[in-house]
Amino acid sequence: MTAHEIVTSEDWYAARKELLALEKAHTRQSDELARRRRELPWLRIDKEYTFQTEAGPTTLAELFEGRSQLVIYNFMFGPDYEAGCPVCSSIADSFNGVLEHLKARDVTMVCVSRAPLEKLLPYRRRLGWEFTWASSFGSDFNFDFERSQPRDRVSALLADGIPPTVKHFAAECGADPAGFMTERPGLSVFALSDGEVYLTYSTTARGLEPVMVYYGILDLVPHGRDEGHPADPTWMRRRDEFAGAS
């Protein structure tokens, strides 16, 4: 028996109308936030970065692939990993299918990880993704944009104990906890204008939820995200690891 209140059709539509007013207000707030986001000042990137891609050594400007806007998702796949982070893998599933739609709006979206290319490409084939995956191995890019941190710093942070979630995901990636925690997820947006590259936006943590499509859908269903309190993301799997996955 459901614990929810059961009402008449008239009462249900009245309650829905009341919620709709809040949803519309939230939409208008989101529109204003998006406008403010677009109006952020730009930071020129003067440092030269070179990545390894299937096409060979590639500069940050070349990652734009001839477009004027670039979105980089920093995918947690460090040099010591044997497999990509399950959460980042679920996020990649979310945006991989919209790459052509983004290109149609002058946007290129790629992933960057510190693992060598010979680890990244087989994993991409396993999951059936199509985005460009660039390796920043040997580059300062991840460290300069605070998507990676030195192992000794992480080890000091873990000296008082290793959280169960870290143990879980480290094991899922075939890395030790310190090696796993050297990497961080993040999303950065760049613009290319008159041959110069600019950073226009950057986010991490819950700021990544717009590219986690399943969260938006789960927020609509009766059980919500159903992750418990506090939220536990260890339910996330690589899509070919769920029971019954083909």
C-alpha cells in the first residue's frame, strides 16, 4: 500500500498547478543564471598545452576542431588506473549521444584524462563512445586547472582514514586510494577568438549535474535519486556492468 495521499482528479490538478508555478519561477531563475554565466569575464590562456590524440600531438587550440567553442570534460582516468571512473563513465554516456547536436551549434566537446592514450582508446571502444579523448599525460594541463593533484598531497589527506566511497571507486578503477584521488572530475568551457584561447567557464561537483542526464530524469520519478542519506553514488556502474546489460 502506498504511503502517498490519494486524491481526486480535481485535487491532483490543483496540486500540480501549484507546483507548476514554482517550476516556472525556477526556470526563470535558471535563465537568469545562464545569462550571468555567459557574461563572465574571459581569461586568456597564454600557456601552450599539447595533448596526445588519435590524430597525433594536438594543441589546445586544435582541440576546437575548427569551431569557436570548446567544452572539456576532465574524465577521471589517471596514469595508475586500469579502468575509467564508473561515475565519469556514466556521465560520458550522457553526452556522447549529443556530440553532433553540439557541433551544429559551433561547439566541440572532448574528454581529457592523464592516462596514456593506449589506456584510453581501448576503454572508449569498450563503451562504444565517439568523442575525442585526449591524453594530457606529461602535460601540466590537469594540474594547472586543478583537475589533478600530486600523490603526496593526497596521501597526507588520507592519513587519518580512507572513506568507504574512495575505497570502492579506487577498487573499481584498479588503483590504490591515493592514486585514485589524484584525479578530479570537472568541466571547462573555452572560446577561440582571433587565434587566442580563453577560459570562459569552469565547474565541478554538483555543477556537473547538467551533463548527468539520468539525474534530471530521476528527479521526476517518485523515488527520486534514491541514493540514501547522505547520498551514496556507489550504485553507479559502467553501463555494461549492470545486471542484464547486453
